[in-house]
Amino acid sequence: MKRAELRWPTAGLGMVLLLLAVPSSRAHEGEQHGTPAATVGSLGPITLSDEAKLILGIESEEADLGTIEDTVTCYGSVEPMPGRVYWASPRFPGRATKVNFDSGQHVKVGDVLVEIESRHVAASPVVVPLTSRIDGTVTERNVSVGQPVEPDSVLYRISDLSTLYVKCNLFEIDAGLVRAGQTARIFPEAAGDWKFDGPIVLIGGALDETTRTLPVWIKVENTARLLRPGMRARVDLITGRAVDVVVVPSDAILGASGNLFVFLDKGAYYVGVPVGVGRRGEAYVEITDGLVPGDRVVTRGAYQIQFAASANAEKRSRNTSGTQDISTDSQAEDGETDPVLGVRLSELAQRNLGVEVETADFRLLHRSTQCFGMVEPLPANLHHSSTRIAGRVTGVHVLEGEIVERGQLLAEIETRQVGEPPPTVDIRATLDGVVTKRHVFFGEPVSADKSLFTIARLDRLLVKCHVPEPQVPTLTPGQAVNIYSAAYPDQSFSGSLAYLGGEVDENTRTLPAYILVDAPQGKLRPNMRVEVYIIIGKSDDELVAIPRSAVAAPEGGEAFVFVRSGDFFTRKRVQLGRRDARYVEVRDGILPGDVVVTQGNHALQFATNSPVVPEPGKPPLARTSGATKEQGRRAHE
């Protein structure tokens, strides 16, 4: 919300409060669309004079049907398409006798870029023209008249700028949200208010080892020639959209802790109405509850109306007779005073916060060894393609991220041997897989020690993790393994322990463990970090357990959960025990049958910043140590 743009004029608040009136005859006119007015308390109806509206700068807009997009943001730069960039290099050593084009000039196929005099001894030295093999713009010139040149020198770079790529670097946690064919919106730093749309055409086969990001390429038509290679850009990848939903400007939304509302402009007065929100766009928000198309909401001055109404309500409250002193302390079993933190939320507020719950119950937990690791290709499924002889690239037929088949033509190399036309060598794929790295451009000089392409099979991968030394005796090849990636939080990947390393690391006191995992194409990728659980058996007894996602553990603090009772959420400290990939034992703090928050608990931490009175009969810290299943259920009842 752009509150910084809304400033009070001198003495404006006092004037508004003097002009503010709340007619009792309209006390319930805010109850519409099935939403109770009690949720917004004193925020309506509110009447303002024309002078007060002018001071506040009130503006409003009708709710309407629109489209809201889900986006993931990444940052990158503009680069030429690999098949539309040419690196001009000579086949033999010599010196430049004539240079015909400079940076920024346009050339066509066959145009002579530079004339090179060979070093062969002769009465009339041979002069060979170096020509362009594409139509495009000179983006780099590295040669001048009289300059000696070698076969590994790149004299010109020429790019076709009519169509370009924007390569952005996607954070690992967002890798599971994107796929080829989705639309992207590009905002170049150097293009002012211009923005460009284009499809995602390629997704990298592996994460970058240094930046921990996944490369994504977007194809952009550059008709106006506003983009140039090297420009930096912000990219919004559109991962989903809701069409024909009720939308309002973001500035209309007020409230916190899930209790969100807007002010309806009723002409003669304003009234606060609770709303449910869905997707959030750049300027508009989807409304799932509370409004219908045509409702007029305040977009400018809404915060000031709320402030004025709250100040007026506080003034009325001070004039009422008597106050109630609410104690927030309750006595724990150990005799210490323990404040109970909680919040009461309507169903609408719970949906706005994305609250999901699950019931604590007795469960058999897997006994497992936990470790963290990295995804790698199997050594036998990782191939490098290279040339047997030095030369220059005369054709590049695949791009990074493309799926290739064994025997497929990858590139062509023109040798430096004497002859016209010179002999060429085909570079072909040696296995089925994905191009995880492309190291060459059209026209680039290459040598026999250069890797041109890296290809890996990604349907079967290896995970290498490090197991603490004391846990090594519990491991046996063949044990089942569950693998979790931050990119796919709701999905696990199954694997098996293949073998253990031969030596314990002297510094970390861990032993490498290698796990084989089958993954659907395009999900797990090399260099992804994963959490690994090697299953060594099941617990002998059923334990009180809750999902691991329900537990919050601030750094240096005690673990806690939020327990729901009706519309009331209580923060409770817990003591944890055993855990497996999904669940964790609760030894103390809650009872079987308690309903705990599994999603939205992070938002609830900010909603519970003041103590509240616990519900009658509910102790602040229930004890479960040593409880049987039947005792736990009776205590909960």
C-alpha cells in the first residue's frame, strides 16, 4: 500500500474529526454479501463533509472482473540467440590488411569483414577475405589494420538483434513452478517504461554450482531494436492466472493478521467491509469474499478514513463508564506464571492467512537417519562432447536445456587443414539425455582440449549425502530412502541406498552415502540440494506426533505450535522427540486430538504479539509425557 503518498494537510486530522459523524440509523448497513459488520468494529458507517473529503483526497474505484497473475521474479540479462550470433575467426595466421566494418554497423551474409594476408612466403602473399555468415549487427570488433591475427583470434562478433534471448537466473526454491511455454514479462533497466512479453523456451538442465540458480531462457521479439545484448532486466515469470475474478486496486486493502477490509463508498457515507483475498498482482488484488462487481471501494484516502474513525472510536470509548481489566497470566503446573499468547480469527481471516490444520494423533514413526546432500548425474550417464582436432565451429544445432538422442548432430567443426572447402568434423551425442552445458558459439575457434557440450541423463540420478560417523553402523545398501527438495515442498522422491564411501572425512567426521533415485524428467536436476531420510525401521510404540511443518523453532528459542480451538489459536511450547520425514513426536505440550496449524503458522506469529485470556478449562500447557492413547483421548474430551 502506497501510504507514503498520502499526507495529512496542516490541521487536517482535527478538522476531519470535527466533521466526522456516525448516524446510529445506519449502524448495520455495512452487513452485505453475507459478511458480518462486527468484524470491522467501529469502521462504519462514516460520514464526511465535502470539505473533509477534499482534505483527505478521497478517491474511489469500482470493483470489476479482471485477470490476476501468479508470478515468480528472477533477474538476468539480454543475450543473442546462439544460432543467431557469429564469431568471425581466421583459419590461418596472418595480418589484417583491410578492416571494413565497425561496431554497431549492419552486415549481410557474404559481406567482407576483414582481409587477411597470409604468412606464406611468396612474391605476392595470398590475401584471403573473412566474410560474415549471418545477417546482423556488429556487436564487437577486435581487429585493426596491420594487426597480426591467429586462428584462435575472434576478430568480430555479429548478432542478429531482431530476436533475442533474456536469460534469467531462477532461485532453486522456485524451480518447481516454471515450465517451458509459460509467458514471461521482461522489464529491462535501460528501456524506461518499456516492457516485453515472451515465452519460456528453455530451462537449464542443471543448477549453477556457484549461484545456486537455474537458468531460464525467454525468447523476445526485438522489433524496435530497444534491447541490446548485455542489458540487465527483471523478469516476472507467469506461473498461473485467475480469469474473470473480482479485483480491486491494491491500495484499497486495509487491515492486518488476516482481518482485511475495504471501505465501500456509498455516496453519502463510507463503511468498512471485511474481504477475502486471493492472488495478488502488481497493482490489483483478487477478492474472493465480500464484494461483487460494481461495488465502489476507496482507493485513495482509505488509510486516513480508518485513522480518523479509530481516533473517533477511541474518544467515544474513553467516555464510556467503567473498564475491564483482563489478566493475561495463567498458572502452569510447575507453579510458574506463563502468559498465553493467542488470537481469535474469523473463518475469512483464516483463509486470508492460508491456515491449514491437522490433528495430533498416535502414530508409528519411521526410524531414519537424516542427512543433507546434493543431486549429481550418475557417472555413466554424464558425457562430454569434444573435437579430435582444432578448428572453428561452422554450425551449432542444439541449445542448453534441450533433450537430445544418441547420434544426434550437435555441431560441425571446420578443420584448419589445407583445402577448399576445408574438411569438417561432425560432433554427435553419445547418449540420450539433456544438454546441461553448451560451451561453443557459431564461428568460435576450438581446440582438442575444449569441452563443447555436456550431456546428462536426468531420469535416474545420484544423491550424495554425508552421514555422521555414529550412525554409519545402522546403514545397509538397499535401504529405502525418502528425498525432499525445496523446489517441490509437497512431493517426496523415492530412492535406495546404493553404497557407502570408503573413508570418513577427518574434519566433518562423516561418511559419504550414495543414493539412487528415479525422478520424473525435468524435476530433480544436478546441483540441487536435498534433504535425505534413510529408513532403518519403524518405532516399536505409537507416539503422539504432528506434522513437522506445524513446529516453529526460532533461533535460540523453544519450539512451539499453534493450537486451534474453534476460532481461537493458542501458541503453545512443545518438547519434541523422535522424528521421521513427515512427523515429529511431541513429548510435552499438547494432547492427542489437539488441532495444530500446519500452514500459515508463520503469519500467526505476527498476529499474536499480545497476551490474551485462554479459553475456560483449557490449561496453557497440556502435559502428554507418559500418556497412553486412551488417557490422551479422555483428557482431550
